[in-house]
Amino acid sequence: MKQVEFSKEIRQDLIRNIQEFFLQEREEELSEFQAAKVLEFIAADIGPHIYNQAIRDAHALLSNSIEDLYGLEKRAR
């Protein structure tokens, strides 16, 4: 699977969020480099699982929608 790529703005936002999380939850200050490494780990190791779940959810939603469409079919007399 291709590595997730973020725009510069989103990447900076995510790094700041990780730094804030570590500071609030662990009272630990992370450098920008350390937070970027955490982001890389999440994107590479956890991201695919989240992506796959999103695909399964979308598939289920579309399947239900298609079934609903078949329910609208008019029956021939």
C-alpha cells in the first residue's frame, strides 16, 4: 500500500496536534522531529487499518443503498 502523503499545512497541523497530545496526556514535550516520527509511525502502521475499515464501511453503505434501489423496482403485472 502506498504511504499516506499529507500536504505541508496538514502535516504541520498533525505534528502540532501530536505535540499537544503528548504534552497534555503525558506531560512530555516532543520536538517537531519527534512528533513527525510519531506521525510517520501512525501513517505507516496504523493508517492502513483505519483505511481498510473505512473501505469496509463504505462498501456496506453502498451495498445497503443498492439493495434499497432494488426495493424501489416496479413489478410487472
